Amino acid sequence: MQAKVKWDGDVRFKGTTGSGFDITLDGELKQGPRPMELLLLGLGGCTSYDVIGILKKTRQDVVDCVAEIDAERADEVPAVFTKIHVKFVVSGRGLNEKKVERAVKLSAEQYCSASLMLEKGGVEITHSFEIVEVE
């Protein structure tokens, strides 16, 4: 896996992924996400990918899944993440609560590389979920 980040003036940078996608990163001018926000999005994408995949394998009728992520950072520099909470709001028809709980747990404890890496770095990560029944 590769990526490239090029300075784009002021506190802006242009990031290019190895798969060819571009994104503007910004430190202060609100012209793109901040780097630490991208870390949270990466975590959310990684764990959501796992949860949806596990639920589909167990034949759950999922129609939507939103990972709401709330993070706390240290007050001093470096302002690393100290706590992160990921709440999954899973919508579907007749979803089995135990299967959703299991999917979240498996992602957190075995599959999500981003989550496991952050935890090894000392970040406390917690998870919860809510099921929304749809017609």
C-alpha cells in the first residue's frame, strides 16, 4: 500500500492514494478534512466494512449502517487520541440483535486493522450499536 502527500500552499496538502484517489487535507483553512479527522474516517470505514460483511454472511437484511464516531484527544502536544467510541446505527428488516452484537465484537476484537492498531497505541476504543427496524 502506498500514498503520497504534497504540500499545496499555506497549511493545505494534496493526498493521493496508491489506488489513484485525491483528497485535499487542511490544517486550518477549512478547505478539506484535517489529518486526524481522516484517521477517524479510516477507522469508521474499516470497522463498518467488517460489520456489514459479517451481517451479510449471516443473511441479515441490512439496508443501512452508520458508524457515529466520537473521539477525545490529549490536551498536550502531541494531541493523540485517548478515547474513541464507535456507535453503529444498523437499519434493516428483522435484524437479530445477537448477530449484530457479534458482528460489532468480531470487528473490534479480530478484524478491524485500524481499530486494533490504535488500541495497541494506547487508545481506549469502545463500541455500541442501535438497531432500527424498517419496513
